[in-house]
Amino acid sequence: MLSGALSRVAGVVLGGFTNCMPSEGSFGTLTLGVPAEMDADAGTLRLLEPAVS
């Protein structure tokens, strides 16, 4: 299998979901197509441009 490869992962950013409906208890959404910076040490995801122009 993965032999513990995921134990070294500090964060994952996923995108490209289509036809998905929010479920009860969902945490919200991020705007697609906006450049972002992930800081795995701080546990943050920062948008580098405004999500709405």
C-alpha cells in the first residue's frame, strides 16, 4: 500500500469538484481559480488575490 507515505503530509488542497451539493455540517466553500498559499506549519490557507473583483 502506501507504506506510511501519508503520515508525512501536512496538508492537502483539493479542487475541481462539480455537481456537488453542500451537506449538513459543511464548513463552507473556497472560490475556485484563485491563487492561494498553503502554510502547512501554521495550518493556514491564504488567498493571494481577491475572490471577487
